[in-house]
Amino acid sequence: MSILASMGGLIFGFDVGQISGFLAMNNFRQRFGEYDAITGSYYFSNVRAGLIVGLLAIGNLFGALIAAPIANRFGRRRSISAWCIVSVVGVVIQMSSNDEWYQIVVGRFIGGLGIGALSILVPLYVSESAPTHFRGTAVSFFQLLITLGILVANIINFGTERIPSSASWRITLGISFVWPLILGIGMIFMPESPKYMFRQNRKAEAREVMCKYLGVSQNHSTVAKESREMEQKLNEEEAGGDRPWYEIFTGPRMAYRTLLGIALMSFQQLTGANFFFYYGTVIFGATGMDNPFVIQIILGTVNVVCTFPGLWMIEKFGRRPCLILGAAWMCMCFLVFASVGHFALDQQDPERSPKAGAAMIVFACLFIAAFASTWGPMVWGVTADLYPARYRAVCMSLAIASNWSWVFMIAFFTPFITSAIDYRYGYLFAGCCAAAVATVYFFVIEPRGRTMEEVDNMYVARVKPWESTCWTAPVMDDAERAGSGTTATDSEAVAGNTAAGKEPETSEPEENMMTAAGNGEEEWESQAQYV
């Protein structure tokens, strides 16, 4: 489920990888660049290069904003398939372009609408469907497929860049059809998100899907526990009636979480990763490398390989320590990269300072390793865990829209900034990485091993983030239970045992269900490992 849905990440990653190579291809420059009468060659001005690269992100921004209400109305699964069609339309417009650079821009904008929508719908669908113990890893598959898409595009560009005709870039662009077709058709055969179905009063169907993904029977304690928590949250929301959209800022601790999600998704771009992915071919060409396409393949390989440890670390060590250490590591790498590029590299004749160029490549790889194993995959999962179900789609739209806003600004303004301050641009990214360390430490609660409903309760209870790993929910006393109508068993199951990572105790009817299920606990332990 998570691998198929995360094909949305491969669509985005493939586009990032291909456009970096297109800008350095002779035929692409001749068709869509500008002619320099003095040198007799074609080139991309800063404005044109920024628009070709950056208009995709503007489409991503609008796609992310309008995807949430559509997904709330028609469901996550059908929305994903529909936005795949939009992505294909964007590729068709680009493929049919001969020498009109603005047609490339329009095609990338329309394709960006689809990619932006998928960037919110895929993590949303996976986070609402995956079992609690696997949720962080499942959502992080989205980033793994992004890295794989970048690498595949880099390899194809390397194989086609010497072709003298438009096939040098049309082949890579044509392969872009494959990924949205796989995702769009595959999602037709997938079930809807259990949490979405539960909120649509399709509770029996929701339980069936939960059992399918957990590999257990319907009367298993884990299914009963998660169903009870969803029911409780839904009842609380219905008791409050219809609420205006601006409750994403006025609801319980919602302003805090909405702004935190925006900050986290912004920092994912402000780490500077796309500085290498979008302009890596140009950057390393300026350091004197004979074939910068090879360097892009090296960076892409590091990106893919180092994402796998991230998928393991997210559940082994938790989100907070990994994000803090990852941001500190990236800060150090950019400080070295910027200092060597500005003070040691001979920018007039890079071949005269080969050691400086080699050092820059090494620290670029170290940076990519840190990003791929921490901030690349983990931020998607952390952001999906921040919000209660009522606001999740809208809040994720805002958070991911902020991400795409920074993608555009970095893509568009990077040529201007590097022309003015060269590699000192890296100091800006280093400062942002340092700010990301402080943001995670002081504001992000550790969600590892907890249901999304538990994480919601922790934010509302104002749990200190640096104490969140060891936090356990208080158990209500008899007077509080009598006032709330909650039984002692229910309170202990939902609040105490759940927070401590234990199986909830059950009431008498549920105990009968467990008996009918046979050895439920042993079944869960063995099948959970299989899942």
C-alpha cells in the first residue's frame, strides 16, 4: 500500500532530476535558451532558467492548496487517481513543445498542480491507513520514492545527453508518463483510508480495512482500541457542531500546530537540498568537473542509499533525535562547502584548484547523506502526525504549500544569488539548519509508538516536547470518570496503558470478543512482525 501510494513521490523526484540535466543539454539550450552573438553559443538567462525550473513549484503550491477540500469531499483514493491525470496533461504539453520556452513553463506549471496535490494526498492517505507501529516508516516511503525518482532521471539523462537531437531530453520526459499511470490505475484497486471512511459513517468498512492492513481478525484488541479512539474523537467533533475553517488557528492548540507544520515543511527546503538537486549539474560544472552528470548520479545514489537507514531509524530512535542530529550535521557540511567554495576554489579557472573541487563534492555527499536519512523522509511523517482528523487535510495543505513556496523561491532566485555572492550562499542554508535544530528541540513532540489520537491529546495537554518521549497520560479518578461517563477500564485502556505502549484492558463484552478470537495476543505479535 505505502509503496504504491508513494509513487507520487517518484513523480516529483523524477521531475527534479530531469530538469537539472535538461539545463545542461545542448539541444535543450538551442531550442529554449537565448543566443549570445559574441560567443556564438546558447545559454539560459537567470530569469528564464528560474522560470523553467521554478514554475513547477508554483503549480505545486496551488495544487497543494486546492487538494484538501477536494479530498475531503470525494475521498483520498479517487482524488489521487484524478490528480495523476493532471500530471500527465502537463507532460503532454511539454513533449509537444518545439522551440517555445513558455510552453515548457506552462506544461511544468500544469504538471506541478498534479504533483503538488499528490504531495499532500499521498502522505495523508498513508498516515491514515498504516498501522501505528509502522506509520512513520510507511509515510517516509514517499521520500524514498522521491530520491529514487531523482536517481533514475539522472541515470537516463547521463545516457541521453550526448544525443544531438531532441531525443536527448524527450526520452527522459516521455518516461514521465509511466509513473502517474502506475499510481493512477493502481489506486483504483486500493481501499479508501480507514479514518476517512470512519468519518463518513462507513465504520464497518473502515474496520475491515484496518484488519486487512494489521493482518488480524475484526474482534482483535488493537482494532477495538483504535476504533474506540476514532469514535471518541469523532463524537467530540460532532458535539461541537460545524466549525469555521479558521479554527485551524483558533482550535485547541491549533495555532501552535499549524505554524509548527508550516515551519517544519519550510525548513525541509531551507536546509538547501534542492540547491544541489536543481542546479547540481551547473554547480559542479563550475568546479571544473569533466562530466557533471556523473556527479549528479553520485549524489543521487547517496540520496537513495542513505534513505534506507532513515526508514529504520525513524521507529528505532524516534523523530526528534534524528531531526536534531541531522540538521546539525547539515549545518556543518554547508559551512565547509561554502567556505571552500568561496575561499579555496579558483572560480576563474577551477582546474587550478582540483583539491578544493573534490572537497566540495565530498561535503555535498555528506550533506545529502544527512538529509536523506533524516529531514528528507521524516518531516512528512511528523507533519502528518501533528493535527487532529478534523483539520488534518487543510493544515497539511498549508504546511506543504509553504514547502512548495520555498521550492519556487530557491529555484528562481538561486541563479541571481549565486551570481552575486557565489558559494557564500551556503552560509544562509547553514543558518537555517541551525534554526531547525532549535525548532525541533523546543516545539516538536515525539510521536513514536503512539496513535494519532494520542499525539493530538499530548499537544492539547501542553506536554513539554523535550519530555514527550517518556510522557504517560494521567488516569482519571473516580469522580472525574463519573462526570465524564467513562468507565475505569476505558480510561486506563485509552490513557494509561496506551501511552505506556501496552495493550489496553477491555470491558466484559470486549473480553468475550477476545475469547472468540482465540489466542489474540499471540496472533497479533506474530502477524505484526509479518506486517
